[in-house]
Amino acid sequence: MNPLLQVRDLTTTFMSAGQTVRAVDGVSFDLLPGETLGLVGESGCGKSVTALSLLRLLDDNGRIGAASRIEYDGANLATLPEKALRRIRGAEIAMIFQEPTTSLNPVLTVGLQIVEALRAHRDVSRKAARVRTIELLDVVGIPDPAARINAYPHELSGGMQQRVMIAMALSCEPKILIADEPTTALDVTVQAQILDLLAALKRELGMAMILISHDLGVVAGLADRIAVMYGGQLVELAAAATVLSKPQHPYTILLLESAPRLEQPMTRLPVIPGAVPKATAWPSGCRFHPRCPVAWDRCEREMPNVASAAPGHDMRCWLIDEPERRSR
Amino acid sequence: MTARAPLVEVVGLTKEFRVGAGLLGRGQAFRAVDDVNLTFYRGETVGLVGESGSGKTTVARLLIRLLEPTSGTVRFDGQNIFDLNPAALRNQRRRMQLVFQDSSGSLNPRMRVGTAVREPIVVHRLHRGADADGRVAELFEEVGLDASLISSYPHELSGGQRQRVGIARALAVEPEFLVLDEPVSALDVSVQAQVLNLLADLRERRGLTYCFIAHDLSVVRHLADRVAVMYAGRLMETAPADALYGAARHPYTAALLSSIPSLTPSRPAGRATAAGDTPSALHRPRGCPFHPRCAHPKKDARCESDVPPLRELTQNHSAACHYAEASTSDAVSS
């Protein structure tokens, strides 16, 4: 199957206090048609900047590296003229964000906002757009959509606002939906509803999805493949079940072990020492080496490349060269 | 557990707030906390779990009297803290402390973290001068912070280090009771475990009693001896941790448990068992506050009209559901 989206060597830099900061550094992955790719990592790992880079939604201060390629439908989105990119953004590749409250315009009804999104990309009459909007609100599980179309964002709960955002993202039937922490601001019981909705949409609409979260549990139930990011780089990428049950990278292994689980209560949790690194001061060599229980001198000196640990299973770790070092 | 002495006893605790009060009227009252009864035994950790609007943070503030209740009492070692005069309350505060969720918001950004930890020691006249400095160094070591960080400013520390400073500051007055308001929610997953382990160590070493507040049940699983679940200002269920996680009796607890995304691929998504949203405080349903979202097979008209009281089902296990005896069927079985 040909990939729908091919990201190669994506590097995104920001200027901070006169210094160039590499927030995303050499990220490569494919997104297959209909596939859900989970992009997981802790704060500052570069997962959100990766997502924003794909659609060039970065602040003025953000730059995508000259060698970066984001291949979609025969075009490189990294260098495509803004006008051409605008035809893809929102229509073919749509995005939803963590905070629906800040993404919605507070003075327009939610219906009007979806109608506008539709008419920005499609040549449809107001009336047809309105009918389609009611349909979309129904698809995302908003009760009584014909009435809710006239509601203002503040009249809706956080969960309902996120459903409106999803309806807006779906309005042009995108090929790819990028969801950046779509449930992080929601209550646990409402998060479960939104995850169920995304799962149903994935099944019924067959669109590809990039689901970004700091919580492995959130992507576990939805993703076909999971990419783990650390220090601005992809460190492990494999089928979801493999990442969750047979991870190879020491960071992924520890991240899974240190997550609180309902099934296995214990008083002391395994920990990863230290804190997540900052983009202003990435460690030398492998960026995880200061916190890695396996690291040896080479890890401090040389940055490992992404290599194949097994078919369909990539990782960025010197253990691929020297597996006998794994003592665990 | 039953033979142990209670340290903090909460009886009938109720807090009303008024919104929209002003020139045009007295506004509308709502009960953020409604008739909460809860006992903290010495050395015990009670997990207080609820989603937004459940009233858990208001309870936290009432427990150490940062707020005055509308009615009800909090007895600390037999003494109702709301009866204390200002001087007595100040003394009492030495024994009970609050640790906030967001340590960057609760530490003064222009004060060195060592000074922030030293301040309560001096204010409460526990130590002075070099003795106080020595005490700060000991506290830093106890919470796993390098002594070199004493002269840092909050922004120079990571989130995990700042939370350790917040804990050191709370411990500085040698309290017996710590109210931990979402102490790890703002931290990265890899750092959460460090702070949870630290809290477990401190509890063991100092015999502390904790009220551990969280918005989901997985975080408190590792520390709590008992768990109390709140919804719309009321307690829905209280039980020893194993009983609650193994056999939840309230449909809301069951929904909370099944809503937690699982890391086990064999337990995939498809588990939203509470429809709709958490109710806003101004528009709480009549009867059982959970009834519009409830999936209990026995739900009926009584749930819409009568507020179910929290009642004991088995020893130490209580639930506020008319049909708590019937199976909730969704309780996590593993």
C-alpha cells in the first residue's frame, strides 16, 4: 500500500534568545491510507511541533529545515506555496486541538462556524451547507443537532465543544485527521466518549489519523501503529501491540513500567530518573542516555540513527548494534 | 484498620457558593460540597477522586480551613477546626498542610526555593538562624533534592523538582496531615512515578496521614488505603481500595473505572459507560445527581426524585445508590 503521507527528515527550529533551538530533529514516518498512527511522548518531546509542521501552522518564529520533506499527493508540503497549501489544509488534512474553547470563535454560533469552514473549501449554497452541518453534528453525536446548530460555544460543555471541532474537521471529508491531545482537557468519562467517537469515525469513514497524546493509554485503544518521541526525535515506531507489549527502546520500556495501572497495584513504581530534557539543551549523543539504565560510553558520544530492530519495528538506539548490552 | 484512632473526622460538611450576586439580587446559591462525611484514620491514605465540578478541591480547602463551611464540622484530633480562634488556628496549621497541583503557581517566582522552605520554619518559630538553614538542607535531602538547588529560583527547576519543593515546604512545619490536591497531575508521566514513590516513602518514615485528591482512579491506586468517590458535591462511594477497584458498587465508580484508557491491548477502547457530561453546579439534576448519565439496569423513577443517601453495604464499604446491592456489571474484574 502506498503511503498517504511521507515525512522525511523533518526538522523544525525556533529562535530563542538568539539561539537556534531544534524542537523537532530528523523525524521520518509514513502514514498509510486508513491507518491511525499514535504519536506519543512527554512534554517538550516535539510531538505537537511535528503536527503543526505538517500543516505549516508554526509561529512566525518557527522554521522547517531545507532538507525536510512532507510528501502528500505528489507535493512537498514543506515548500508548497501558501496558496496551494491552503487548498489542502482543512480540506484534505484537517486538525483538531487540545482546547476546543480557544479554537472556536466565541461570538459566532457553532453552526455558522461549520458552514463557513465548508464554504471556504467547497462551492455549496448556504442552505446546502446548513443541511450538511446538521448532518455532521449528528455524526459526532450531538443530541438535537437542528437546535444546537444555533448554540454559541459557551452554551456547550467541553465535550460538546470538542465534538463541534471534530464535526468542523470532518466537514470537507479529509483524507487525514490530525488530533493533537484531543481529550486532554476533558473529564475522564467524557474522554472515553470522545475516544469512542474517534474509533467509530475511523471505522466508518476510513480516514487516516495521527493521534497525538502524552498518554500511552489514550492511543493504545485506537492506534494501529505507535511512534514514541523523545528529545525531538522518534525513538521507536512499531505496531501498537508490539510497542505496548514488546517494546525494545529503554525509554518506551520504562515509560510503560512507570505508568500507574489499575491492574497491578504496588506501593513503589519503577521510575525513570531525572527530568525530560529541554530543546535548548539536548544531551550529547543519544538524548535519553543521561536517564537510561543501559547506556554506555558510546551512547554519550554518538547519536544513534533510526534502524530496524525487527521487520516493521524501527528504533533509535545503539542496542541494535550491541544487543548483548541489554541486561534487563 | 477499625482499631485505629481517627485523626480527622468530617461530619455533614456543606459549602454553598453564591453566583451572580450584586445590585440586582442575591444571585443563585449552589452547593459545591453537600453533606460530606469522611474519616481519616491516623497513618491512613484516603484517595478523594472526582471529575471537574465534583467539589473535591473545595473539600481540600475546607479540610485545612482555607474556606469556612456553610455547615458541618471538621474535627482534627477531636477539635472542630472551625471553632478555633485565629491564634489557635495558626497553631493548628502546623499540624495540617496543603500541597497544590501546580507548584509553579504556588511558589513565589521571585523567592529562592530555599527561602520558600525556610519561611514557614521561621514564621512558626521552630528554628532560627543557622538552625533553620540546617533544617532546610535536611528537608531538601529528605525530598530528594540536591542541596545545590537551595539558592535556585522556581523557574530554574523542572516541574518535578518544583513539586518536591512544594512538599518540602509543607513538611517544614512537621505536619501530621497532608492534603495533596492533584500533586502529580501537572507532571510528565516519567516524573509522576518519582513523586508518588516519594510520597509513599514520606508516609512510611513520618507516619503521615494523607488526603490524596485526584481526577482519575489510576493515580491513587498505588497509595490509597481507602478511596472516596465524589460527584456533583456528594460522596458516591467509599470503600477500602481493594474492594473499590475489585467490586465497585456505585454505577458512577464503575463508569470512572471503565473510562480509564488501558495500556493492555487486550482491553481496548469502547468503554464509555457514562453518557453525557458532568453537570454544571448550577444545573444539578434532581434526585440522584448521576441519574441522567447512569447505565444501571435497575434505574427507575425513584432515582429521578429521591437523593440516595450514602449507606453502608458491607463493613467500611458504602455507596449512595438505591440499587447498590444489584450488580453494576461494569466493574473492572481484573
